[in-house]
Amino acid sequence: MILQIPVQGGHKGGTIVLEHGGQTKQFPFDIGSGEKFSLVAFYDDCEHQLEQVTEGWRLTLVFNLVWKNGVVPAIKAPIDIPIVLEIIKEIKESLSPWVPTDDSTSGGISHVTISGPRL
């Protein structure tokens, strides 16, 4: 996951290119780079590349999210189907603030722009 922090004056260039499952997506990281946070998250098996910034400068934080000590309940189908559905519902609810509602997602690739103060 890459979080881009807004900086005064922003930057030009610096598109992120992601490839997953045979699909390639490009996200222009420079749009609103002086006023908005940008967040891009992708699976660890995605190929990714940040293209060169051509003007200004960019400040990013890069995170690797790891689920340690995760407990996956034993599922005995079909009796435990309601439990699985409840778990899926809880996951979707907890992730909903981070998932865009437009068509900017594809497979394991997503991009979110969040308004915030400049640094």
C-alpha cells in the first residue's frame, strides 16, 4: 500500500502502473498532489512501478500489511454458512470507508483519493 502525502505545489508525472491477473492499470498520482492524499493498495503478487516525477516533488509512505496470528474459523459446510456470511459482512463493513464506489477498481487493484490539508 502506498500513501502519497500532499505537498505544497504538488508534482507532475509519477504515474503508478499496476499489473494483476493479466490486466494493467495506470493511476495518475499527480492529480491533486498539492491538496489531496492518494492511497493505492494492491495484492503482493501485483507487479508495480512508480514512473518518474517530472516536476516538483512527491512524499510517499509505503506499507506492507501483514495479517499475523489470524484465526480462520473451521468451516463445516453447509451448517456454518451463516457464520461465513457474517464474517464477510463484517469485513466488508470495516473496509467500506477505504473502498472506492466508482469503477476505478479492477481485481486486486484499487486507488482512493482522500481530501486533506497540504504539508
